[in-house]
Amino acid sequence: MIVTPLDSAVLDSKEQYVFYHKMIDFTLKELIVAVQDKQLLNQQEVQLFKQYSDLLLYSIEAMRVKYMYDEEENMKVDLTDSSFPNYLEFRYLFNDLALREDYLGKLTNVESLKEEFLDTLMRKKEQISKRKLFQASSIVYYTSAKKEYIFNRFVQGKIIEAPKGAEGEYLVSWSFYDVSHNRPFICYMYFNYDGRNVEDYKEEIYTVLKNTSDREMAMDTMAYAIDKRLPKVFPKLIKRVDLGPIHNVFAKDENKVTHAILDGISKKDIPIESYAISFKIDELNSGSEFKEGSFFSKQTFQKWNAVYRQRYVFAPHRIIQLLYNKTPEIMNKLAIPPVQISDLKTK
């Protein structure tokens, strides 16, 4: 059992680390495949979805290496509507790797450590101490992890041409790790541009997106802020994808899906590695335009339609059956029937 405060857990044993990282890695990869198979996003959006998810997986793997044998520090996992690492863990990774060269200069020489390991194992017939294993994992961490691949609080995607038939000429994407929910979101915006070359205006676009759209908020509030601050950009469709929460044994929240799974685990009706993933897509599109301002400084704004919300659940077959029995009111309101994905095998 993991006994913790409600909002965060400390992984304080090797077994917990192995289990947690296997769980998160497996569920995210299952989610990527299922989103593509069910065509919940178009081909271009799926490609970007994969890229942002790869940054997440890379960062979580870096955390695994960083903390595996560290007896002084423990990784924190958010338990309330998340199950992802606490957002500060990503900040710690980024800060560590910003000082990578300083740390590398202080680490034990690799060849010396190899010789010491061989001597301990082959001649002395003893186990490697945790302190030495931590030295080795630190070398792997600081020599292999790259700062530019860490999922930061805000990750900006490039402006590209939108696919044919899209609601705008251009597509820009971004992702953020919401501090209040401690889970990642991915956003897409299709837009038209009133100018010659959108590349000339990209820095303004990136700055506004980072300043107005780096957290979960009402979609129309976010859309209006972008529209108002970028007079040359006419947003036509904004789409926000919410990756989570991941409902599993690590979660401790008021979510009914989480409660159903925890109850099933406690009664031994389902195994401890059981899980489900909630996945949400919110869309906001422009129905028409209107102009506002004086005769000499009119600005075109979008008149937004109501937000279109789609809710999905991904889970193995046995968990889907459990959720239909325990939470039918949730399952019957999904955009499509729950999507079956694979069981996590721990042995």
C-alpha cells in the first residue's frame, strides 16, 4: 500500500519506481496507438500528438534514471485527477540539465567506476552498494539526457500549412503542463493570416500563445485573448486535448472512475495493475466575424460558437465491464463506446 497525503505521493522504493514508470510508459503508448486507430484526431494532429507525447515519455524515463538509486531525494507523483509526475519534477529536470556541464565535471570517472564494479562483483563476490549504483545512474542521467527534449511547462510547436479542407490556412500547436491539474494538454489552432508571410509574424504569435494559453481555462476566454492580441491572425478553430487523468492504484481523488477501480482492486476483483485513461477533446470554432473599433482602427474579431466537448475512456476489456457496472452514467455519455486497450502485464 502507498499511504500518502491526498494530493501527492512520494515513490520511496525501487519496486514502486519500477511499477510506476512501467505503468505510465505503457498507458501513454497505448493511448497514442488508440487515438490514431480511432481517428480521434486528423493525420497531422496525430503526428504532433505523438511528438509531444514523446517528450513526455522521454522526460519520465529521465526521471526514472535520476531517482532510481537516490536515497536522499524521492520523486513526487500527483494523485488528484492526474497520476502524472508533479509538474515541479519537470522543472527540476530542466534545471539539472541546464547545469549539465558543471555536474559532469564532478562525477566519478566512468572507467574507474567500471573497474570498481567488476572488482566488487567478480573478486569480492559482493553486491554493488546503492551509493555506487546512484553514482552510475547519475552518469547515465547527465551524459544521456538532453535539456531540449524535456517536456517543459510550455512547449511551442511551429506554424505549418494546414491540411487541405481545414478551417484555416495555417495550423499552430502548443502543449502545456497545467499546474493546477498536474497533467499535460495539447492545443491546435487553425487560422488565417492577414499579411504576406506568416513567418514574419511568428514571434508575435508565439509570445501571445505563451502569455494567454499556458493553462486550462474556459475555451472562449482563451480564444478571445488570442484573437484580441493578434490583429493579423484570424483564428477559425481551436482544439484542446486533455491527456488524463490516468486512473490506477496511485490515484486518490473524487473521480468516480478512480473510485470504481480502487474499489475493485481493494476487493481483489481486478489486479493491482488495472487502469483506465480519461481523454477529452474540446473544440471551439468561429461561426462568423465582426468588426470593432473606430473608423481608422477597426479590428476583425471572431464570433465563436458554443464549445463542442467530447469525452472518451480507454481501458482493458475487464475494466470496461467494471465501469459499465459501477459508473453507467459516465460510460453512457461518452462520445463513442469505451475504447479497449491492452492489459498491463507486470510479470
